Amino acid sequence: MMMENGLSMEYGDGYMEQEEEWEREGLLDPAWEKQQKKTFTAWCNSHLRKAGTAIDNIEEDFRNGLKLMLLLEVISGETLPKPDRGKMRFHKIANVNKALDFIASKGVHLVSIGAEEIVDGNLKMTLGMIWTIILRFAIQDISVEEMTAKEGLLLWCQRKTAPYKNVNVQNFHLSFKDGLAFCALIHRHRPDLIDYAKLSKDNPLENLNTAFDVAEKYLDIPRMLDPDDLINTPKPDERAIMTYVSCYYHAFQGAQQVGNVTHVPEPTRQYTYVPNNYNAETAANRICKVLKVNQENERLMEEYERLASDLLEWIRRTMPWLNSRQADNSLAGVQKKLEEYRTYRRKHKPPRVEQKAKLETNFNTLQTKLRLSNRPAYLPTEGKTVSDISNSWKGLELAEKAFEEWLLAETMRLERLEHLAQKFKHKADAHEDWTRGKEEMLQSQDFRQCKLNELKALKKKHEAFESDLAAHQDRVEQIAAIAQELNTLEYHDCVSVNARCQRICDQWDRLGALTQRRRTALDEAERILEKIDILHLEFAKRAAPFNNWLDGTREDLVDMFIVHTMEEIQGLIQAHDQFKATLGEADKEFNLIVNLVREVESIVKQHQIPGGLENPYTTLTAHDMTRKWSDVRQLVPQRDQTLANELRKQQNNEMLRRQFAEKANTVGPWIERQMDAVTAIGMGLQGSLEDQLHRLKEYEQAVYAYKPNIEELEKIHQAVQESMIFENRYTNYTMETLRVGWEQLLTSINRNINEVENQILTRDSKGISQEQLNEFRSSFNHFDKNRTGRLTPEEFKSCLVSLGYSIGKDRQGDLDFQRILAVVDPNNTGYVHFDAFLDFMTRESTDTDTAEQVIDSFRILAADKPYILPDELRRELPPDQAEYCIQRMPPYKGPNGVPGALDYMSFSTALYGETDL
């Protein structure tokens, strides 16, 4: 049943959703409207995508009824009557009516959703219709513990989220606002998808996004809600949240039926062993705890009995009023009863709905507490069970449905005749207002002086008018149909109604003819302007890249370049020759672009089109192209000359490279050979030290005699630098490496001469024979594997052992070796050079004074005492040496000392630089 001024939805199974009266109570809350629009659109698309389609605008895309019928077929699995594919209004209304009839066939009575409102794009009516579909096909069949539809879905949410911290689902608005309820539902069924322990009630935006993202990615539930809207709205829309939560219910319940979701059982009760020796206070506390639970359970039982009795009594008192069909047969009387019924639905029933919900919630809470406390389930008194209350409530809803249908039928019957007359006048007034000025507009020649974009705008406007005209066809047919019905019902003023209807039909025929005539004239004008536009566009498409090519070419032809090799300049010349080979094609493109402009000028002149020469796609002109093309043709020969000059320059550079390479390839190897020879002499394997010294000085003289070759190479290098030559493929030598090699050769000769002279001095002063010296050198060279002239500590140690030097492998042996290292490598460089090695071996193999020998001498002077007195020193030693010892000897601090005693042992050790190591 439909009426234009209100909306109500009733269900054959007794469930009726009437929490808000859409048009009876005024406008829908804007925030709720926004949430419902987004949620309902996403819900529809989640089903329409199975048919390979979707909607973008919920109030627009269902207007013709086609997608509405398709949606019902997808969600019901049934085939609806064949839709009308016509574009007239009555075709659309017919399709919507087929959809509404199908919904009604499923036990849903649409009291006041009119097909005309849906076709007109009435958002509130469209949302109401979609909500009706959602209730019937997604929510109505939900059943949990004798609770159905909304109550069943709420109970399901309460059951599933009961074990979770900070989740208390009492409704479908505020209880879901922080997002934890959504996350708990997902975690309860799929704990692998969400780590609930990491969630916080203080992060609602993160919680909501987490739930929505996981549901969309893993559960195939699209995002139907906006987290920001839920957080920023004081009370989120209940219908939007119910729609989204129902998707969770169907996803998880359906998955459990096929075994795809891991079922998480209800939390089990844990028992704790209590020892026998717990004290009286503990026992008392346990008893109090048990009694407190029992008292709370009894309170809930009493409250349930009270609420059940009160609710059943209210239903009993209300039923006679709803079943009454007595009226005074007046429109005022029926309207009064209808207003009383509306007052009942707005004021009297909502508290009872809340009472029923509270009753069911208390009952469920009580049963849960009894189960958790190991108590038997609660069984209400006879006639007050949940099923008894549910059956009484269903009877009340059926009585409400029948009563409202009767009231509306009576009201419509009495209003029908007067309503038809007012409807004819209203529609005729609206149609005549719409047609006013339309004939003059269609006869206008305003398009003759338009540009293409303006003409297209006029044509779009005309197309819009044609669509509007087609849409008004349905209104004209409605006016004629109403006039016919008024005649059938013998309306008292049929003559004036018929005359007005005839005038409207005659004018409608004239508008159709004028519309077609203007369409033809607009098409012809568009054809001419589009021809010009195509030429302008073609010019812009060709002129832009050609202009860029001209600009780039002019820049390239005057661009400075830097080259360093013959290959680079030859590459530039080759590229330039290739460029010149393309000038013929460029000339053809230039002529084609200029001819496009000439063709435009011809058409504009022929048809006298104002502003036709202006190109809307580019600011470039044929004059610009001609000027730049001329510049390019002049710059080409100039570039030829520049490249030729650079070629000559690179040829001269190539000559310098070859000169430098020829000389460097001679000097470099000579330096290397001299360095190798000097190094070989420095290894001490060629004759006596005097022979080595003689040969080194001969090499020194030869090196200084070779210096003019270095100076000649420096002059060539200077010329190379002045010509900005930075690489030379003809040689691996650079002037820098040759300078370094020359300096290293001089340094090596000087160093080796100095080392040989020192070795001669050491040999002569220590009395070392040439055979010993050769043995030391041979051993050193043997362990100097890399011929670096130095040994590492390990190599030095091995060398000592090879010469017969005994070094123990215990800790004392390590300490002895450290003392030796301190002598041969006093700066702790990590290496032992041959000079230090030779000095050490010389001292080890010759008879020299040692710290022990000096200590023994002092002990003789001190008469075997561990200390010596100043008088004893003055008596035994010359005065200056005695005073030297007295001033430098530290006081004796050992046992049995006397005043003035001096420590000659520490003094002797310090003389030879020995330490406690």
C-alpha cells in the first residue's frame, strides 16, 4: 500500500521497523543521511558486483528501476518479470512497481513508498526502500536463541563479544563507536587476523580502520562506514551500523557452516584447588562472594518477572484498541484515529520496545551469570518465558499492521475523489508553468553568431530540453489519465477539465515540432564549426611539436660544445650531417602546417563566421613557424664552419698526445729498470759492501745524467696542458707518475748509499766479518718475502730462531722476545728494519759491556752489599764520576739499608735503558 505523504514498512512475520518516521516526523538527520547513503550504496554494490555492475549515486541509479530489479534478483536468487526498457517516465514507474510488488510478495508491506518518489530521485524514499530490502533479506531471518531480526543480531553481538575487555554491546550506535566491538567480532572468529591485546579504547580511529581493512581484505566485506563519521557524530546512524554488522553475521555464520572459520569456544570455567588450612577470614570471604552472586541473580530474576508482567499486561490492554474497527465514517474521525495511532507509535510504543529489549538483555545476562557461576539455568514462571513474550509481541505487531492498514484504507477511500480534482489542477498548473516561454525559445536564431564551444553548450542545453520534454511526456499522460478518471467518476466540472486538457495536448504537439526543427539547425551549424575546430586542432597538434623541434634545433645549432678527442668531434659532425638529411622532411611538415591555416581562412571567409580565425588550442601562428624555420635554415651553414674549426683543433691535440706518449713510454720503463737494479743492490746480495757502494754511486751519476730527458718531457707536458688535453690513450704514464717515479729513484739511491755506509761503519767498529754480515743479510732476506726491507715481529722471531737464537715458548720466552722488540723497534712501528736487525745481531755476537757486568763491578766496590755509600764511591772513583753517580743514583729502599745508602742496581739498569720487563 502506498501514499505520498508518509512511509511505513511492515513485515508479514511480525517484525516491524518503525524507529523513525521518515516524512511524518520531518527531515532525516543530515549526518545519518550521509552515513546511510554510503553504507546502503556499498551494501548494494556488494551484491550487484555478482552481476558485473554497480551504482554510483543511490538516488539516481535506481530511478529507472532496472538496477533495482537486478539487485532483487541477485539477493533473492529469483527471476523478476521482464523490465521495460523504454525511457519514458511511465516505463520507469512500471519497473519500480514490479520491484515493489516483488518485495511485497516476500511478506513486506510497503505502506507509503511510492514508485513516483523513487523515479523522481527522492533520497529519503530511496533510502527507506533500500532499508526495507536490507531488513527483509539480510536481517529478518537472523535468529539467535529465540531472538530474531534486530534483537537476534544484537544478542549475537553480545554473545560473541562478552569475553572481551572494554566491549559492552547494548545498541547499534554508541556501542560500536570506538571500533573495539568490530575488532572483537573478527578476533572471536578469526584470531589470526587481529592482535586484540594491542588495541586500545583510546584509539578509536585506529581500531575502526583496522577492523574495516581486515574485513575488506580477508572477509570480502566492503568498507560501508566512514571512521571519521562514526567518531565525529554524537550518535551514529543505527541502520548503517546494523547493515554493516549483518554482513559480519552472514560472513561468520556462513563460514562456520562450511568449516572455513576457526570456531573459538565460549570461555571455560576454571577451578582452583583450595588447601585445607585456609583461615576463617578466607572462608568468610568466599561465602560472602557466593551469596553476593546469588543475591544479584535473584535480583535479576525478580526484575525479569516484574518487567515481563508489566509488558504482558500492557499488551493485553492495548490489543482491544488495535482490534477495534468502529468509526463515524467521517474523514475527520478517521484522521483523528490515525493521529492517535501515530501518537501511540511515537510516544507509547518506543518505551515498550526498550522495555522488551531490556527484558531480553537482562534474561541473557542472567543466564550467562548463572552459567559462569555454575548455577542452574533460570526458568521463568509459566506464561512469562522469552518465547511467551515474543509470541505476544508478534501478536501485537500483527494487530498494529492490520489496524494501520484499515485506517489508511479508510482515509484514502474518503480522500480519493477530492484528491483527484486537486491533483489534476496541480499537475496542469505545473505543466503550464513549465511550457511558458518554451515556444519563443525554440524559434530563436541565437546560435548563428556562436563559437563552437558556445554552440555545443547551446546544443547540450537543447538536448537537456529534449530530455526534459521526454520526461514531461509522462506528466501530460498523467493529466489526460486523471481527466479521464474524473469523467468516469462524473466530476461536477468535467467541461472545464476537458477543455484545459485539450489545450495542453495541442500545445504539446507544437513543442515537439519546434524542437525537431531547432535540432536540425543546430546540427548543421555544429558541422561547419567542427570542421574549423578540427583544422585548428590539427594545426595545434602539428605546430606544437614542430615548434619545439624548431626551438630545440635553434638551441642545438648555437649551443657551445666541449670535446677532447677526435672521436667526439667526428661524432658531432656525423650527427650534424644526419640532422641536415632530415631538413627535407621538415620542410614538408612546415608547408603542411601553413596550408592548414590557409584552409581555415577560406572556410571562415565563405561562411562569415565571427572569430573563426582564432585558434583556441594554441597561441602559435603561421607567422611564428615561418620566422623560426627561416632562422634554422640560416644557422645550419654557420654550424658547419664551427665544427670544421674544432676538427682542426682536435687534430693538433692528437699530435701532442702522440709526442708525449712516445717520450713517456721511453722514460717510464728506464726509471723502472733503474729502480729494480737499485733495489737488487740494496738487498745486499751482490759483492762486498764496498762494491755495493761503488755501484750505487755509479747509478746516482747515471740518473743525474738522464735528467734532460725528464725536462724535455716536462716541456711537452706543458704544451699538452695548455691545449686542455686531459687523457692520452697512447700511454699509461702521466707526468705526475713519472715525477713520482723519478723522485722515488733518487730517494732510493740516497737511502741505499746511506744504509751501505752505515753497515760498513758497523762492521768496522764491531769487528764483524764479511761472512757474518752476509749470513745476517741472507737470513733477513730469506724472511723478507715481499722484499720490503723490513720484517714483521713474527718474521723477526723466525729469523732469530734460524740464526740459533733460543727463545722459549713459555711466558718467560714471550717476555724475553718483548724486550728484544723494544730494542729493535723502539718506536713501536710494528716492523724491524735491517739496520736495527744488524745492530742487534752485532751486539749479540760481540763482547760488550752489559748491565749485569756493571752491577757486578759496583757489588765489588760495595763489599757485596745490595747498596753502596757516597763515601765508598768517592774513595774508589774519580771525583767527577763519583759525583755523577751520587747525583743520579736513587736512594736504596731495600732491607737492611742505612742512611744515605744508594741503589746501584737500578742505576746500572737505567744506564742501558733496560726496564722491569
